[in-house]
Amino acid sequence: MKGDTPIAPATIDQWTDAELDAFLTEKRERRLRAFKIYEEAEAERKETRNQKLAQMLTKQCEMFRKELAQLDRVLEKLENRALKIRATKIEME
């Protein structure tokens, strides 16, 4: 840039069109790089969250399966108890 020194930097109104375009292009590219880094970080965060949610879902399904098995055992006991009650009633008659 013409007239650009550390002591007396050039002002925007002293820049040529090409210099101004180069400046804006560089700023756009920097912003795009930063946005890409943000997008990557966001994608990683979502992936990590999805993995955690998948683990939670797996754990909940396993707990459900165990509780369902417990329920089956309790229902079997109740059915046996009902049969004993009916048998006892028949004996009482």
C-alpha cells in the first residue's frame, strides 16, 4: 500500500481499489476459516451428544428389558397364587 509505514499508516481513502479488494478478500477468508472451525467444533459437540444419548438409550432399554423380565416372574407367581387360591376354594366346598 502506498504511503503505508509503521509510523504513518495509510488510511482507507489512500488505498487503491485493488488494495481495498485484497483487504476485504483477506478479511472474508479469515472469517470463513473461523466459521469452518466453529462448524467443525459444533459437529463434534453434536456427535458427542448423540453418542451420549445413544448410550443413555441403550442403558434405558436394558433396564426396561430387566424390569420386564422381573414383571414376567411376578406375574407367574401371581398366576400360581391364584391357582392355589382356586384349589383351596374347591377343597373347601
